[in-house]
Amino acid sequence: MATTLFLRKPRQDSAPVTPRIAIIDIGSNSVRLVVYEGAARLPAILFNEKVMAGLGRGLSETGTIEAASLAMARAALARFALLAREMQVTELRTVATAAVRDASNGSELIDAAEALGLDVELLSGEEEATASGMGVLSGIPDADGIVGDLGGGSLELVRVVAGTVTGRVSFPLGVLRLEAIRAQGKGALDRQVGKLIDEAGWRGRGKDLPFYLVGGSWRSLAKLDMHLSGYPLPIIHQYPLSVERVAELGRMLGLVSKSELKSIPDLSSARVPTLGNATALLGSVLKHLGSNGTVVSAYGLREGLLFQRLSIQQRQEDPLIVAARDEGQRLGRFAEHGDLLDAWVTPLFDDDTEELARLRHAACLLADVGWRANPEFRAERGMEIGLHGNWVGVDSTGRAIIAQALFTSLGGTMETPEPLSRLAGPEALHRAKLWGLAMRLGQRLSGGVAAPLKRSHVRLDEDELALCLEPIDEALYGEAVEKRHKALAAAFSRTPVLEA
């Protein structure tokens, strides 16, 4: 692993409390700096900026990086190196991929970076593919299929299953190379894709498996579909696109002007010129691999580089639970409360599936996040965090279920606010409401502290929902607690019972 440790002494009055790790990614289409801080399994992004330098533009024809692109990349590297220093980054990794790897003048950019104090690691195609696959596994731990990472200079295909990478291949099919291939005539791109996949022995390797989309152009395609379909949750991670929908979007792109596309909110204007070619490539790859659909991953190469640094034990941590625990501790009142609350309510929901139990645990860890909000908007604040939080390892349905539990637990009653009913079914949302009522009872009984939860428990049978307290805690059963006990029992169609 290549790192740069800055020699400038940090300012003692503003030194970061936790280490900051940064990655400068010199890609074939963009140069980007991302600065991370926080839990090793899922660090928070403090800063993220890219410059669309287009290093791979014209590379297939000339074999060199254009002078203008080199100049843009040099300027971006100078800015990013200075920003990383001022942000007191403790570890900086600089990587370069296909364009720098393949260009005859790629060494010029490496020399320029090293003059700035950056130690550039030139990734091979196999290393790039492996990092992309690991990035998807970081954000979708149960991923089982083919990862496709479309960059400016290359396309990496990676087989991921059971938390590991089992195969990888790199093709010279970057989005900046596609125009030249398609200019050779109708069907030229599909023939080239089929030939490369056959030669690599990958034909049909994705049969009946999902294809995980990584790369700005393919993510832009998903954003376009979200806009056209009126999708209610503007979060790209784990957004699905069917094979048929990809084909529809490809036909539609041939009829829509670039100016119309540029007018669509959240669709990067820099990606619009490559969108048609990227969609044509996707359709061809899906056909030759035999994939049954696509799933977008917001995580790719950079997250994979971070994931590779972790121990096996850290990699096996659930990213949703890690992130929810970190957020709950940051915004809540008592650090240990979420895990205790989940254990306290579990006897009421012992028939939850493993996935539902996981979502319930995340909701309990976040149960206190609305405490500091205006009392009139605590329920809305909880829903917003559950729905729009920076979570991975959870799809839109899971987000809606967590959001419903938080909305109910923070005083939103049994109402289902929009857009939750458009993302999850009524049965799942009703279950989340029951979680919310149980969480609300546990929080009110305990005041948010540990001891009353540890000394009490709840019990559910055919007729009763009992709250069982130690004699020393009988005084805790005040009017507010009784009210919430009755509400929870009524939701279960049971009689509330207090047992001492």
C-alpha cells in the first residue's frame, strides 16, 4: 500500500480527534479526492470533489493523454494535495488507473504528482478490478453476481460471492473508447464485447445473477430512470434496473437531445455525452453474460481500497449496524441505549425473520436521533434520518421500514407518511409501527438510561402484553408509561398487564 505522510507539523489547536484517511483517484475520466473520518468499517466522507479531466479521451487513437487533459489533472492534483494537507490527513493514498497505465505519456502525470509529494500507485487491471469488487462487497455484503466497473479507459468485470472476489478480468472498453468502436458500423460494439467476453471465458458467467453497476456513467443512467419513473427516494445505492428497462432507456436516449438531458436535475452534465454509449455497452454486456438484472452500487474502487485494509473480523461487521450505532451515539443521549432497547423489545418479536430483526436493531440504535429536534418535528426528523441517512447494506424497502419505526417511536402515532407506502408493503410497515410503539414504551419507562431496561422485561402471550418490573421500579410506572403500555397492547390486540 502506497501512502504519503505529510511532514508539515499539524496545528495543535485544531488537530483532528480521529485519524483522517484520504484517497486521490486518478481515473481515466475524472480525478477525485475523497477524505474519510470515523469508524473503520464505514468511515464518513468529510470531503468529496472531482475534476472531469478526461485523461482517456482520444487515447485509443493516439496512445497519449491530451495536453489539455494533462494540464487539468496537474491543477487538480495540486489543489487536492494542498487540501489534504490543510485538512490534516494522516494517511493519503494516490492511485492511478487505465489511462495513466496505458498512455505513452502517463509517466508525465506521475512525475507531476510526485513533485507535489504524492506517491502514486499505478494499479494493474487486475488490482483495479479486485478493488471495485471489494467496494461492492463493502456496501452490499451479500452481493452474489458480477460487478461491472465502467471507467473512462476500461471495463472491469468481477465475480463476487460469499463476501469475496473469485474472478476478475479487465477489458479496454472504457466509456471514452466506445465512440471510436461504434463508429466502425452497426453492431461493431456488440461484436467487440462478445469477442472479448468469449476470449476471457466469461460468456454466460452471469447467468441468472445480478449485475452490479459501478461507475459514473452507469449511475447516471440509473438517475435518469429515477427521474423518468418519479421514484420517491433519491438514493442511488441498490437501485435496481431490469434488463428490459436498460433496453428501453437505450432506445429512448437515441431520441432525446443532449440539451434535454442536461436539463434533468441531479444528472451530471459531464456524463451526458457518454450516456448513450454507456447504455449500449451495458445492454451488450448483460446479453453476453446472461445477467438477470442490475443493481447500482454507490461503492466502488475507492471504498474497496479502504475495505481491503480491514481485518477479516472488521469486514464481517454489518455496515448498517455499524453506521446506525455510530449515528445513534453521536445524536442520542446515552451511548449504550440502542443495543439495550433492541434486547428489551425482542421478546415481542421473536418471529421476525433474520432480516427484519436486523432492521429492527438498526431502528433501536437510532431511536434517540430525534431527541434534540424541535418537539413538534421529532417524528419527522426520525423518519428523515431513517429514510435518507448515509446507510449501506440496506435497500429502499429496508430504509422505509426503519423510517416508519422511528416515526412511530418518536410520536408519529400509527400514521404512514409519504413516501413510505410507495417503498414498502403494508404488512412490513405495520410491523415497523409495532416496533416503534415498543421502542417508545421502553424509552419512556427507562428515561433513556440503562438500569431500568436491564431490570425489566416485556412478555407477550395469547391474551396479555405484560410489563414486568422489579418492586424497586414500580414507581416508574407513571401515567405516561401506562398510556404507552396500553397503546402497545392495543396494537397487538392484547390486554395490558403490569407485573411486579
